[in-house]
Amino acid sequence: MVENKARILVVDDEIAVRRILKTRLTMIGYEILTAADGDEALEVFWQECPDLVILDIMMPKRDGYYVCQEIRRESDTPIIMLTALGDVSDRITGLRFGADDYLVKPFSPKELEARIHGILRRTQKQQDPIEEAGILRTANLIIDTNRRKVIQNGVPLRLTHIEFDLLHLLVNQAGNPLSRTDILTAIWGYVPRRHSDLRVVDVHVSRLRSKIENDPRQPEFIITERGTGYLFRKTPLMPSSVAV
């Protein structure tokens, strides 16, 4: 079942890739927009406001890295990057620029569809109305789970969907180490097929640390558990009536 007729922007300079993805994703109920280069991608994105972007890296005019950065300046719309680059470090660059996930070409269309479904299920569920108060306080952070806002020392933090969900998961499990596989399954919605899939978790933890830690190189809150994964340092958690 498709998530509320979601609108997806497919950006790739290969016409065959655009046609295949448009055909397959349309057949399962998504509304598909396409763009052949970075400039067209940004034009379509700002005009049409899609729910998710599938973004190739190597393109004429503006590459996927540039497009990703430009989108992230104003929007937290989910981005899945497609790359034919063989070096893992090149793929990770896209995540550091703000992409939510990536797939390496050639990829299985079914795997892409599963990742799209996982991301949209999470982001669209967040839009459901919630009546109960859902504010958590830990150390110098106030986390409003209803409005999905985080305040640190009185200053609002700008987090992407992924970063907020990651922080919320870690805080809810404060004091308990979580494996990278558990985190990937809980947040991204799929089980890693290869070891490199787990790098997605590492990069997003690094991005989150850069926003909440005084010194990301010596984190106070999100601690690396050698041989396990990550742990949020346990501090008192309590409901809060503080306005966010």
C-alpha cells in the first residue's frame, strides 16, 4: 500500500534509469516527477515540493552533492542518493551533505522500493495528529516529540527527520547500548545486507554529534560502545511543561 500517493522526484542523467524508475514506481502508486540534471532538479524541487528525492551523484551541470546541499539549506525532505562510485568514502560524502540513505548502482529496484517505503512510512506517520504531551528533558536538551523540535540551552536546533528520530531513539534507550544493526532497522526500516550499509548509521551519528555536542571529537552525550554500537549517556528523563 502506497503512502498517501506520495510524490517522488527522480533525478538521473540516464534516461533509461528515469524511465525504469518512473514506470515501476508509478505502477505501485507513487506520483513521479523527473529531472535530467542538477539545475532541472532544483527547479522542479522548489516548484513541486516532492515528498522524497531519488538523486544521482554524477550528473552534468550540477552534481548530486551540490543539489543535496542546496535542498538541505531550506528543506528536510528525505533524499536517497544513487551512486556508481566504487569508493565507499565517496558514497559517504553524500550522507555528510545531508542525504538520508544511498544505494550503489546497479541496484535492485525492489531494494529501492523497500527503502522508499520505510522512509515515507516514518515521515508521514510523523504528520499524524498527537494530542498527548510528549516533551522530554535530558541534560541541556528539551525534546518535543509532538512538534519534532529540539531546544538546547534555549536555542532551537535544526535537525533532519533522520537526525530527530535517531536522537529520540537514543534518548529513549539512554544507558542502553544499541547496535548499529538495531539502529538501522529501527530508523531506516531495513536490515543491512552488507557491512557498508552500517556506515549510514555512523555518518548520521557524526552529523547529530556535530549539532548537540560541545566537542564532537570528545562527545559527552552520544558515546561509542566499542564492539556494540552507540549509547546515549544516561541522565534523568522527565516530562516537562516548558514551552518549546
